[in-house]
Amino acid sequence: MTETIRSIAVAGAWGYIGRKVLDAALRLGMTAYVCDPAPVPADADLTRCTLVPDPAQFYRLPVDLFHLALHPQHRQMALDILLRRAVREPIFILNEKPMAEPETPAACPAIVAAVEGTRAVMLFDFLELFDPMTHAIVDHLARCGPVEIDSIQLYRGKDREDPQRPRNYKKMVHIQYQESVHCMAFLLFLLGSLEGGLEAVFEHGLTATARSQPYAPPNPDAYPYVVDGQVEYQLQLGRVRVDGRTDFKANAPFAKRKVIVGRARDRRFVIEADYLEGAKYLRIDGQDLGFARDASGYEHLLHTLAAWRARVEPARLMRGVYPNPRFAQATYQMSSVLWRCCWTGQAITIGSYEELLAFDAGFAAAVPQFGQYAARSGGSGASDRGA
């Protein structure tokens, strides 16, 4: 059992992420409460958790952690209730990404502002930021003294077009917001931790280029417009070059790979990692560090949350390089930059962290120009603009 998180309340427990967190909590011996209007899955054991169907009662529970495994459009009610409560008492909240829907970027600073003045600690579930492998990478580089990172490669992919996979019928948004945001979170966490803050990451500016391909869902009728299902991008952050690819297209390799190359004390280093459960590894200069291949990212999530709660002051969790609302807003903005590059086919240059936060991708204004799946043969075609 985790030491400082002994009880959890999961809103949206029967969804994919909510169920993963619930099952991990039960494996760790935590007391669990669930709230979800969807039918209880046949394999859910209600003798091991407490179903609380009334949301008002659910959000009054005296638990150590609330997990909001809800879509952005359904989170606002939950946040409003919990943040009103957090004016009077500390509340620990784990929120799901993306921070907001692509059409509503103003929701991001609104969430940041809403948490201000409360006693809430709210973190977002970018799984890799809670993984011991990530902290091993940061700790190793911090011990190396002055480090110069030359390049970072980021790949994240799985076949989300296969109609035989039930998970693929869950509606997604553009992949830049849906999945590349995890890569942006890893990138900002790594560089921010080494450089002392997000502002320093953008001290020498950002230049981005990207291109995309449309997604061909097995359930096209569920989509109001065509979404991107693959993106390749190049970023230049100061002297650091980032090459990335996020791929949900048919036959995409299942992997969550990272490669970091640089120099420390005039010696070249290469860090290679894959976070895919069942195939996990971390190698530094060819030496495997021995992390378990099948370690649960969701158990790591809960263990790390408990450790941070025990050892890190709330103000630092909410202001430092942790997956707090300010950090999540930066990842959302990076997703917006990637999407805009794909939509216009043009490079984008951002001069500072403040300029990144002020960036407007114009997503909502572009929606009327998006293609429609239903207008194409078989319902799965898409325009070559990738949106």
C-alpha cells in the first residue's frame, strides 16, 4: 500500500484509463470508490470497491486522492465541486489529459486560474513523468555535471485503425493533442528539470515544423470531422534538436521510445528507453539498468504521487517542474503548435515561454474547413490536409 494515499475516488472508473487506475489501486491495497453512470463491466468486482452513484455524495468523500478519468467536456462540473471544497480544505486531484479540447484553448488558463487561491494540488496523468525510468534519466544527467543535449528522438505509436481492437472504437481527437502531448510532456519535464524551469527551456526560442496524415477510424460515424492520425515533427529548442513521430495508423509499431544523445564532461552519452509495458527498458551507453519489462505504469503513477505528496511541499508541486496545471497548459500549447504546423504546412517560431502561452492555433476557426468521414467512400477516407 502507498503510505500517503490509502484511499482513492475514481470518476469515470469504467473507462479505459479509469479502470487501469482503479485496478492498480486495488492491487496496491487501497480503499477505492467509483462513480460512473455507465453499466458496471461484467469483470468488475464490486466487493472490492464501493460504487457511489450520486456525484454530489461522491465528491464529498474524505479520500486521499480524486482521479478525474473524464473527457474534458465532462470534467468542469467535477472540478467546480472539488475546487469549491478546496477553498476550505486540502484536496489532492489527479486529472486526465488532454487539458482541454482542441476547440477550447481558453479552458487551459481558466483551469490554472481556478486552482489559484485554493488548497488543491492538481496533477495530470502523463504516465511517463511518474515512471522511475524517467527519474533515473534525470538523476543520471544531473549527476553528470554540465550536460549538453544535442538531440532527442521521440516515437509513440500503436495501431488504432484495426477494427478488431475494441479500444479503437473510443473516439479520439487530433493526435497532436491526444498522444503527442505525452511526448511534449516528457520533453518539457526532462529539459525543465535539467534547466531549472520551463521558462529556461524556451530561453533561446522554439522553431517547429510538422506534417500529418489523417486517421481512418473503424467507427467514422462517431466523428464530426476528420482528425489527424499520424504526425511527424522537428523541433529546435535552443541547441537541442527534437525529431518526433506519433503514429496511430494501421500497422504502426507499438512502442514508446526515447533516444537522448549529448555530451557531459566532453564524453558522448546515449540514453535509450521504451516505456511500453511488456517491452520496457532503459539503457545508458549500452548498459541496461534492469527495470522490469512488464512493470505497471499505473502502479508507478500511484507510488510516485504518494512519494511527492509525502516529500514535496504543495506550493512546489503546483509551481515547479511537475505535471501541474501550468505544466499541462504548456504541453497543450506545444500540441497546438504541432497541429498548426500541420494545418498550414509552415514552420512556426516561438520566442519565449510567455509567447508559447499566448499562442493561438486558430483550431476552432479552422473546423468548418475540416473534411467529413461520411462524405467519402466507405466512410473512412480523409482529406490530404490531415484535418
